Amino acid sequence: MSEKMLRLHSYESFGAVDGPGIRLVVFLQGCPLRCIFCHNPDTWDPQGGVSVTKEEIVKRARRMRPYLGAEGGVTFSGGEPLLQAAALIPVIHALHDEGFHVAIDTSGAIDTPEARQVLDLADLILLDVKSPFPDRFKEITGLDFIATKQIFDYLKEIRKPVWIRQVVAHGLNHTDAEKDATKSLIHGLNVQRIDRLPYHELGLHKYESLGIPYRGSMLSVPTQEELSL
Ligand code: SF4
């Protein structure tokens, strides 16, 4: 029974940017990364949030169906959804059984057999590029680049459709060298869309209320030129 429960942070019922069409976005709780520009530190604690069953998620998707249209569907985000890959597998199967399009928004930083199964099953991967450089990746996230690189290679191998997402912060990853290396890293992926998202500080109040020191105070919003790829 317990392996079927997921830790949930929150839902967003009319997501318009996390995949095609209108989406039910399921923000799962827990993340092993500590991105310097993260605006959702409240999703980090894997013990936080609330427990939710597969049936509850599917029921909510069913209620949303009239609004999702032909293009929309369900997106699992976080936090890092691959942290709960084993519990996510039956949920994706259940959603597919009812005809829902399923997207996974991931950093790719978890490489386990279950994580790969989730990537196999999903219809679309929203793939976050933190940095193409291993040392900068570690500086940004606190993790080694190895698992992420393996997951990028795996997504190339299985030709899974991906949307690339990259937060760009001046003072961190805004340089032309980052752009060139990003192009090399994503070369060979089945890329359907690239979104370079400007750094912002909208989540700063969460750090204050959680009592977590904010590491990104030296960062600033990139120029349009820095944002282009
Ligand atoms: S992967 Fe996402 S949720 Fe996790 S620390 Fe990075 S930005 Fe935050």
C-alpha cells in the first residue's frame, strides 16, 4: 500500500506553460538538488507536503478533462518528480489508460531503472539544463553532473520528445561559452522546443520564511541578448 502513495506539494489546475495545451500540473514534493536560483525551496524536503494516492490524482485529472482539450494533459513537476519514480509508474499507466497526455518536468539528475521507466512511459519530457559544464552544474545544484549526463544520453537513445528549459542568470550561466556548450549538450536530443527563462527573485520570501540562506544574491536578470540561444 505505502509504495503506491506519492508525496504531493500542490496542484495547479490550469497550467499554460508546462507542456502543450492546458495542463493539470502535479507538483511532487522532494528534490535532491539545491539550485542556486530555485524559487521553490518549499518543495525540497521529501518528507514535506501531503500523501496522495494514484486514484486521487487520476480523479482530479478526470475532473479537469473538459478544460484540457485535445492538446492538454497532466504534467508532473516538482521538486524533482523522478525522486518518486517507482510510485509514479502506475500513475502514468493509469492516466494513459484514460487517454491523458503525460509530461514530466525533470532535471534528469536521477538515473535509476525506475527513473528510466518513467522517461520511457512519458509522452514528453520538459528537460531542465542547469549548466552544460560539470563544474558549474555542481556549483548551481550541489550534485555531480554524471547522472544528468547519463539521462541526457538515454533520452537521445530513446528519441523521446523533449522541451528544453534553461534558467539564465547574469553572473552565472549567461556567457557565449555556456550557449555553445548547451547547444552541444542538447545536440542529438529530439528537441521540440527551447525555452530560456530569465532569472527572477519571486521566490525570495520563501527562503526568509523557511529560514534558509539564499545563495543567489549576486545574480541578476539577463539581457535579451544573453537570453537568446
Ligand atoms: S531542480 Fe527545481 S525544485 Fe529542485 S532545486 Fe532545482 S529549481 Fe529547485
